[in-house]
Amino acid sequence: MLNTLLVFMQNGESRIVLHNIYHIYRVTYALILLYKLNQSSILMKTTTGIKSTLFPMPDRNRFLKTGGALIMAIMLSFTYSVRAQTVLFTFDNIPQYTPFPVSTTVSGITAHLSGTGSSYSIQAANVLGFTPAGFSGNVIDPSSINLADLLISFDQKITDFSLMYSVQELACDTSATMQAKAYLKGNLVATTYTIASVPGTWPVDTLKCSNTLGIDSVVVHFYSHPSRCQDWGVVFMADNMKVIPFNPSGIENPATYIDKLIVPNPVTKSSAISFTLSKSENISIAAYDLTGRLVKNLFQGLLTTGEHQLYFDVTDDSFNNGIYFLNITEMNFTRSYKVVVVK
């Protein structure tokens, strides 16, 4: 587990070895103790690859004015670094006019974007001749005036999701109700509804949903039209998607034991998924369609250390021709792969 090892008076020096910066506050307290003991020096060393640095301990007053403040600032920066960070998808890295489905990666998180019906595409924020408040650069834009759900899935679990939207309404006194449904492994885990707080023309608001156990896909849906409005449509634009990655340990980059993973693509009949495990681990593999619905559980169980092959069979009636997402999950980490089924 995460431990902080304090070793005092070793070879005439006081050393603090940080085995994990997760316990940085304990170290802060230790620094206070060392200060009170008026030790001659402090050696800070972390196992994160940071080069060891020797901080000379000045007299008490000088320590409070200079060195102490510096060390405390460094510690606070380390503390903030282990907090879950919000990842912002602006969609500016996707070229204009790109039709869905499309995938985009930011800060190591890949979002797969698709839609029902006529779906969506990436357009400039001013595609309608004006820019909704808060929108900029490239945005998600409907490909027709017909109702279409926006489907978003992620290659790993997140805990929080938000998306800025602007719905088609002209000089309305009320606004449409938008819905977000969040799923984890095909199971519905959260449903939220939002009505723009300031109605009018193409009003803007933000849909949000969260689940502490994780979310791997979200469906954004135009739920109901405004109660008092004559000129409205069932379409919406979207921009500035924010997510917080799932991080149960509180440590960045949780350990993953799957290596040399090969996922077949496309899949025609039965193909082998091969990978190597560096330790025994419970593994689950499941296939989902573009709506986030669980299509089939392919495997779930304990696998031992070494090489493995599991078969992805699409010959039964569960699969039609089309795009699916293959989720491979270990202890606290999920990888999602887009595969095409061609029978």
C-alpha cells in the first residue's frame, strides 16, 4: 500500500523518502517536526523518477521566510497533481465537415462519437451565420432537421460527464427538455434532464451526469419540446465536452496488467483476441452496439499469468453487419476498441 517512510538522523542527515506523494500531508507534518528538531538538512527523494534534491536547513527565521515557503509550495503542487483532472474536448482537433462516426483523443482518453438517424458532423461554430454563446472553433452539428440521438462512448471509465448544448428555438419563452443517459457495461447508471435556464433563440445550457462507479457511454437525447414556443426544432448543436477519468486509487495512471493486446478488425466469423497478462487477473470482454446496449458477454473470469487467446464469434443472431465496441476490462481499467462486423 501507500506508505511514507521517515528516517531520521541517518549519517548525520534527516531523510524523507516519499514512496508515494499521495501522503504528502504526512510529509508536511514531518517537515514541521524536523524544523522543530532543528536538523541540519532535509533530503527529499521520490520514486517517481524525480532527481533527489538536498535542501539545506537555514536558521528558523530564514526558513520561515524562504526555504519553508518553497518546500510547502512544492508539496502543494504535488498534492494537486494526484487529484482527478477534468479533460476538455473542444472538437477543434477534428477537421470541419467530418461526418460521424469519428473518434477523438484528449489527454489519453478516446471518445467515440456517433449518432442515430441522420447523425451528426463536425462544423464551424458559426455554421448557422451566428455563434451560440460559449461556443467556438469546431462543434458537433446535426446533419438534418430530424431527431437524432448523440452517442458517445469512451475507451475507459469516467465518473463525470458534461456537454454544452444549444437547441433550435427562435424567440421562445421556454426551452426544450434535454436528456442524458449514462451507461456502464450496457447498464443504465444515471439519467439527468436539463432545461435551458435562459430561453430565447438557440439557448445554451449544459447537460451533466455522474456516477462514482464509472461511466463508459452516454446517450444525449432531445426529450421534449418547449411548453410555450411556436418556432422550435428537435435538433441541437454541442460543444465543450468535459469528463473526469475514473481513478479509484487516487493515483494517476493505474497499473494495467494486459500487454501485447491484438484485437481483430474487421471480424467476419470467429476471430481470436490475443494478449498477455503479467499477473493473474479477472478479465471481462463484452461487445456493445453504437447505442451503448450490451450485445453479448464474450468472456468473464480469472485468467492466469501468461499468453491467452479468446474468441470473438459473430456467427449467431446477436450480431448484424455494422460497428460495435469491444470493451476489455480488468481490475479498474477498461479499454474500448471499435470493430466492424462483416458477415
